[in-house]
Amino acid sequence: MEREELDEATLPVGAKKQLPKLVMTHLYLYVDGEANEYVLYLLTDVTSQQ
């Protein structure tokens, strides 16, 4: 996805402008025993995977 498609509300302040133009997004969802949901996004550079 392109950096501009990311929702700034899900990123730390100022982080979006530090990302490369194209990023690969990995999403992990975890629900604990008390039904609390946790969402983890990993963003990596499409070309370098870093």
C-alpha cells in the first residue's frame, strides 16, 4: 500500500512522513481470555523488507 493510504490515527505523530512511499502491512489480531482485543501492525519497506 502507499504511505498516503495509511490512517494517521493509527501511527505515532510524525511517523507517516518518515515511511517510504510503498509499505507492506502485516496485521496481527490477539484476543486474550477476557475478550480484550489487541491489534499489531508491522510496516515494512516493500523493496528491502526492513
